[in-house]
Amino acid sequence: MQNSSPKNKVILFIGLVIAVTMCSSAGTVFLLIPEVPPLLRAAWRLHAQTLVQLIPFIIEYKQYLTKDPNIIIKWKNNFHKMIFSGFFLGLHFGTWVWSLDHTTLAHSLMWVTMYPILLNGGQWILYSCLVVFVLKYNNVFCKKCFVKNILFQDHDDDNNNDNDNNKDNKMRKVNNNDNTNNNDDNNNKDEKITMVIPSDHDIKEKSLSLKPTMLETMGAIIGLAGGLIMLGDVGTSHNNINNNYNNNNNNASSINNTNVVTVNDNTATSSVTNVKQVTIEGDMMALAGAATMCVYLLVGQSLRKWAPIWLYMTPVAFFAAWTCTFASVLMENTTFIGLTAKSVFGFFALQYIIIAFYLGGGAGVGGHTLVNTLLRYLSPLFVSTALLMEPLVGSILGAIVGVQGMPGLFTFLGCPVVLIGLIMIVYGESKKSSS
């Protein structure tokens, strides 16, 4: 916490606790409406988030349009990246919510949090490609890809400056020949691109900065080992902590083979229990959610260096919502008519509106958007470490509500190993950045 008074530190810490709790509660809340198809549940959450963010988005847009129109120009020029980011955010939520229905809450949360491990593997692949194809064999195509994708931020900045200069020139030279101006602009761009093509020494320096540290690599290996240990529970059920639950289905009724209402003969009271099996397909779909999260984070990392929070998050959430919506229409026979559990706008129904807007406004804005805001005042290492507690906090909340039972032996053994590995990756990355 940089240059903060003790009072401000307490406020920031409370804000981080609230954000982590909000983020962690999403899985539990999603499981409270099992009658809604998973892709549609994800779409509802993202539609609600878009609506909650709409007014701040309009206010921020008008402010920057007046005070700093260059940001709006840059925002429009990068709008295609926000569409791309939203598409993968939609895939992330779609795959993760689907996994919640096909494995236990603890397993789903644990596997979807493994994106640092996948990012570590991606860094090794990129580093190896640079060393082999660019430095060893001097492949021209790979070198151009390196310039375009690894140093793309420099190109974006140059191109944006070019666009701004071109617009100024057009204002001053309205009556000049357009073709001559375009040729000059193209020549200037070619000269700029030529200037930023790195030498082999520059590429070597850059590739070394991409190489993961030993601490990160060991963390990834340990995290993967923990995940494999957790798979030992595949096929086992995580029953609700209600000890009075029994396997006699004569006194039970199920909803979608997931939620079971049991009646205790001794107390004549009923309680909701949840019986889930750990499955390979559910765990791997959660891992797919982690993979799509990697793409979303990588695209967002470049955009968030300059993009205001609402100008960035609102269009991303909008396109993510419609990604899940169209997927639900195609795969779940969702309709646009009515306010039912199978309709696109069903979250406006009285029985769903509170849950949907909690997911969008609470877990979405109060969770992830608040985390992005806190990164301005807290160290990334501190925030990232706190976010790794999501599986633990989420599982506890699920157990309290009744959608997560007692985990199996291998889950108990594997989860701490995964968390240790993830913490090692976060600390290794922080150490590399500081050095």
C-alpha cells in the first residue's frame, strides 16, 4: 500500500475484503437457480452488469469527450479489441458456469483459478519460439510476428499519434491534394515501422524478460500436481454437510438431478441439500474457463494502460453478454419471448431479478471492477494474492448456503498444493517485475 495513511489503509483493506467476498460468492449464487440453463445464467449475469455500468459509462464518456477527446478517439480505434476481449470473457463465463453444473463447487472454483499456471506455460512456449525460430534460425516471418505482437503497444502508440497528427494536418490543409497527403502519411508510417524493428540483441533482451523465473515454473509444476491429486476424487459425491441426509429417495425430490429436498422424520423440518459428483468433464470445462480468462486478461492488460474503467468494462461486458446469449439460443433453445427460466430477458422476472443483479452489480461491479480500481492504490502482489483465496472463500460460502458439501480426501489434499503453487507464481512474477 503505497503512501497511504493508516486510516486509508484500513479502508482499502476493507474494500479488498468486500471485493474478494463478492467475487467468491458468484459460484454459490449461480447454483441457486439450477432450473436456468448454464449459458443463459452467464448471459443474465453479464446483461445485468452492463445495465448497472451504463450510467457511469455515459457520464465518463461525456467527461472525456469534453476534457480529453484524444482518449475517445483512441477508444474508438481500439474498439475491435474490446469486442475480442468481450468474446473471450463470454466464453470464460459460459464454460465456468457450465462446469458448476457438472462438478462440485470447490473443484470448479479451484480449476478456473488456475489461469496463472496456463499463462506460465504460454510464456515458456513464447520464449522457446523466440529462441528457436528468431534467434537461432533467424526466421523472417517469426521476427515480423514478434515485432507486431510483442511490441504492438509501441505500434499502437505510434499509429495513434499518426492519426492525431493527420487529423491536425487535415484541419490546416483542407484544400491540399488528398492523394499527396496519403502518400506522405504512408511513407511516414513505413519509416516509423522500420525504425522499431529490433535487432537480434534487442530480441534477445526482450525474450529474456519473457522467460519465467524458476519460482514461477516450480509454482506451475506444483499447481499442476495439486490439480492431478484433486482428480483422485473423480466419481465421488460431495454430500451436503447435513448429517441427516440419506440415500433413500422415497423422501426426496430432485430438481435437474442436482438439488434435492429431504425431510427429517425426527424434526419434521425440511432442508435443501446438494449432491454433486466430481467429473472429468466438469473439471476440464472449468480449466477451459481459465484458458479463456488468459486471453481476456492479456487483451485487457494492454487496454487498461490507458482506457478509463467504465469505457473499457462496459462494452466488454456487453459483448460478453451477447456471446453467451447467442450461444444459449443455439445450444439451449433459449427464446427471446417472455420472462421465464428459458428466455433471454427472464432475469427481469420477480423470482430472478435480485439474483441476476446481485451477480452483475455485486460480483461484477462490486467484485471485479472494484478490484481493478483498488489496483491503483494497492500493490498488484497484494491484490493478486488476496484473489487466490476465491476458491476457499467460495467453498465456505457454498457450504453455508448448502450448495457445497464436505469435499473428498483428494480434494482436501490437492487444494492446498494448488494454492501454494499459485502463490509461488504470483510472487515469482512480482519478483521478476521488480528486478
